[in-house]
Amino acid sequence: MPKDVSVQKLKQKAKELRLNIVKTANFAGSGHVGGSLSCADVLAALYFKYLNVNPEDPAMFDRDRFILSKGHCALAYVPCLAMAGFVPMESLEHFNHYESPYGMHPDSKKVRGCDASTGSLGHGLPMGVGMALGLRYQKTDAKVVVLMGDGEQNEGSVWEAAMAAHHFKLKNLIAIVDRNKMMIDGRTEDVMGIDPIDKKYEAFGFEVITCNGNDMNEVDAALAKAWSNDTDKPVCIISQTEKGFGVKKFQGNVKWHYGAMNSDLFKEAVADIEAMD
Amino acid sequence: MAEGTTWTTYDANKMTSKEIYGKVLAELGETNDKIVGVTADLAKSTNIGNFGDRFPDRLFNVGIAEQNLFGVAAGLAKTGLIPFASTFAIFACLRGGEQVRTDIAYQNLPVKIIATHGGLSFGPAGTTHHCTEDYAIMRAIANMTVVIPADGFETAKAVRACIDVPGPFYMRVGRGFEPPLHDDENFEFTIGKAMQLHEGSDLTIIACGTPVLQALEAAKDLAQEGISVRVINMHTLKPIDKEAVMNAVMDTRRILTVEEHNVIGGLGDAVAAVIAESGKGCAFTKLGIPDEYSVIGYPEDLYARYKLDATGIAETVKELLGKEIEADEDWTDED
């Protein structure tokens, strides 16, 4: 059951997460700031309201599972796990450094609370299908949430898994597409179009929910609906976001898929985020 | 080919690797409810269907989707289960290879990959369905244990033994038409420990998989000509039994490796590395598929072509016995 947390509180958490994203990028020297900032609201809502996870017992069998299929956004995920109490906040200072447990892509053997090693795109949904099957077979009601990128939708394995999710009637599976409309080489619709992505998931047998993924009211409503899924279908949330959301120079700027900030830009980014609602 | 051993007719009372795999897995499933099966539209072909017949809610057929097959297997393992994932060898090591490496092995998950139709066993299907690359690929994947049983009885033992392997496990079997090496299950099988099948002092054949029986037949034939050949069944390719290799080097100083795999990256290279790292000299030949794509044909014709039958192996033994090696009378004091 989701916790009783207000939208206002979740907004604060998302803001705090954005600050931790840019701070961690600064410790790391560079990072996937664009896609990390775009999914910060969804991550905050999941970890501070919806997911049944316990930092005191990260391997708790009945926990909900979360897979960051867009693994390059460990820059958002690991700070989120730190805020949720799974890893020490000060350990973020070593992000990307020699022998650090945290690199550009998360390693489930090294990051406490991380359910799956990811980074190669198109791997999260198949693993999520396996987890959802395994949990159902072992008779728990735990949910499996898979957060994917929109460029990632180009990978064929996503659709192999989507077909299976519907076939196996995995109503305990929630796929989320962080639809920030950009990938490394440019806009998704220029590089390899994925629209209408909602219709594609509908055709694959998902219960599709669309929301503004950078508006916490809408994110909360979408997740509430997904959590109370009473169909026998898997759910897909198309989370319409803006790449780099929260920092003016990064927002909607394909150049900031990945990058390094100088000290002036870092200060500017922090100031932009602090000025958010 | 030795008399009485053909690939298309065999004693039907002796079950084949593939058949035994499905039967043993179904037996294991009775006592271990953590065991589940996953396949990609090959439940019947890989015989994992026997398990599914017994436990319909524990076999997941993901359709023709091998990337998903191994991703799903990884996800199942993440929830504490022991998945057996079955497909043809070529699809396990290449079509789903990255999922095997990144989702299963990198996360050190106890997924048991049972790859059927390995080597040239699906001969008439053609090169798309042959698999002569899997030993090299699977050996190079960290955390992976690699086992190639020589027949159905070894398959049964390997399937039982692999449950206790804590991490990922790859086993390659044939199509199910291979004649048995053993008469029954009354022999010791330990993962990582090679099996000596024939004693000899002139040369050692180290083989794995289907060619083991042919190596044994060759050794028996050669014995009649006064050539004394040791035969080692190296059923575990990784971790390789270095002691068995070094004993062969020290005792016979001539080694022939035989495998149903490209000569690059498989058993021969694994054995060669052990020898090279030891600093000891040894006459050495690798017998396998040359670095080329195998041709279409019935397996027995292909084995004959690539000298993987008893006749071809015996010929190669004689060639290797004629190779000059540097004499060193004191080499046992080099340790």
C-alpha cells in the first residue's frame, strides 16, 4: 500500500533529488544530467510514497521491485537511494571514482537497495517480466516497476518483453516510459520515431496511462491509478517529461544528454533548482 | 566409425542427453519447488517440456524471443528461484548472449542454461543451426561454469550437480541422437574433475562431448596396433581440471584435444593455456572444426569430414606420434 504522503512533500523530495543529481554530477566530473533530471519526479514519488521497500532490510522478500532500465541515469537513482536511506549520502562524493560502488550505470551487487544491474538498454523489461512471474509464482502481491527511456523503445527486446507481459497477464508489472523526447543523437522522432508510443503499448495489451511526468500532481495520480490496477493487464505509464527539467540551460537541450559542468554552470544549476516551487 | 556406434540408430532403452535432461529436471522439480523452467518455443525440441507437463505453472514459454528468454530467467532468479533456461546452443550463446553475460553472469545469478542442438548435431539444419562458437563465448564470461556431458548419463548427473553450483551454469548437449558412452549411471561425476576412461602411455586424448566416445573407440582400436593412448573426458571446460592436463603432459608428453567446436577458443585452447603456463613442453594438436563454417549434412558425415569420428581421431593420433619433440631427460626436476 502506498504511504500517506502529500503531493507537496513529494515535490520537495523531487527538488531535493534534483539538487543531489547536480551535486553528484559535480563530484563525478560529468554525467547523464538530462535524463536524470527528467525522471526525478517519478523517482521521488516511487521511493517516498509508492514502493514498499525498507532500507533496514533491502532484501525483504515481499518488497516491491524497481528496475532502472534506463541505467545511464544512475546519477538520479543512486542519490534517490541515498535520500531513502539505502546508501550513505556522503558516499555520493565518490561517484564514478576508482573502485567506487557507483558508476554511470548501477551494479546490483554493489549498490545497496538496487534490484538489477542495468546499463545496456532493453534489458529492464525482460528482467521485470521474470521478476513479476517469479513473485506471482511465490504468491506475493509485490509489484515490479520498470523505468525505461524513450530512446530505449528502439530496442527489440523491449517488445519481446511487452508481448510476454500481456501474454502472462502480469498485472503486477508497471512499465514507465520517461518520454523526454531526446536521445544522444537528437530528438527521438528525428533519430528513430517511436510515436504513437501510447498506442503501441495499448496494442501490446497494456493498460496505458499518460501524465505530465514533471508535474507531481499528475505523477501522483498516474501512479495511484497504476497501483490500483484492477485489470489483468500490465500497466504502462507514458511520463511526458522535459529533458534536463529544472535547470534552464539543460531544459529541452539535447546537448545536455550527458555533460560536465564548470563551477559557474554548477552554481547556476543549483540556483535554478532552488528557485523551483 | 567404430562398429556399433552410429548417430542415427542406438539402443532405445538408453535415453539420450536431451530426453534425460527433461526427465531428470521433472524429477528434481518434485523435491525442489524453487526450480522453474523457461524456454523460447522449444519446449518440445529441448525436452524441457517434460518438466512443463509435470509442473504447468512452473514452465514459462516466452515464444521465439531469446533475448527475453534470458532476461526473464535473470528476473526469475532475482526472486530466489533456480531457472533452467533452454534453447538451441547457437541462440543461447549469440542471440541472447548479451543477456546471458549482463543479466545473468554479471549479476552472478543461478540460472542453468541448458543449450541443446550444440556443435554439428543438427547437421541437416545447416550452418545457421550449427553451433561451434559457444565454448569460446561461455568460457570468456566471468562467473560462468561450462559443462559438456558426453552422453545422456552424464547429462543426468550434470543436471543434478548443477543445482549446487551457486552461480550461472552453461551446459551444451546435442540433438538427442548421440550413442551413449556409459552403460549406466554407476560412475562418479564431479563438476571440475576430469574422468580418465582409458589408460595409456604414448599419448593422451583430451576430449569433451560427443567425441569422447569416438576417442575411446579410437584408443581401443589403436591398442590393437600396440599404441597406448590415455583418454580423458574433460566434461567440465571451466573450471578446467589442470591436474589432469598436467598429469597427461608429464606422463605421455603428447596431447591431442578433440572437440565439436571451432579450433579457436574451445577445449584445445583451454588445455593449451594450462600447458603453456606450466612451462613444460609437449607435442600438441587440436582437433575440431577448422576456422570456417561447417557444411550441411548428417552428423555422422560431418564428424567424419572433420575427423571427429574414431577413424579420424586414430589417424590424427598417429600423425601426432610422429611429431618431434625436444628431449629433456631431466624435465621432472623443473618444478
